Amino acid sequence: MIDPRERAKMRKAHSIGPKMIAYLEKIGIERLADLKGADPHLVAMRIDVALERRHINRLGVLALANPIELANRGTDVPGPDA
């Protein structure tokens, strides 16, 4: 189960909501740091396999890139817009 603090970190990523966080949880992602260095296409494929159907489309892959980028930057490091 994802800790509420980790959920809050994940929600900082643009276009990530409760549903996508639930998908990440379903594939064993429990911390934003778990996404560091991940490939959004592979994460999408893992979600599709867990759901037993093709569900994550091109826009979903783009959405998954956002928390991965946030994880790569580090959650305590402000982005260029900060």
C-alpha cells in the first residue's frame, strides 16, 4: 500500500491522479523513487499485463513520463518552474 506522503509526492507530477496511482500500486510501485530511471513504455506494459488488457494508450504513456521525470529529478529538488 502506498503511504499517503508518497501519494502526495506522486500527485505533484502533472497529469497523475488517483487512478494512475492505483495502477502504479497494482504493479508494485510504492514510492516515487521506484520510478527513477524507468521507461514509461515498460511501465505502461506492466500495467496492461496487470490489468489483463491493453489499457494504457499513447497519452497514458506520456502521463507516466511525468512522475518518472519527477523521480529522476529527486522529490526534494525544485524543477525549473520553481
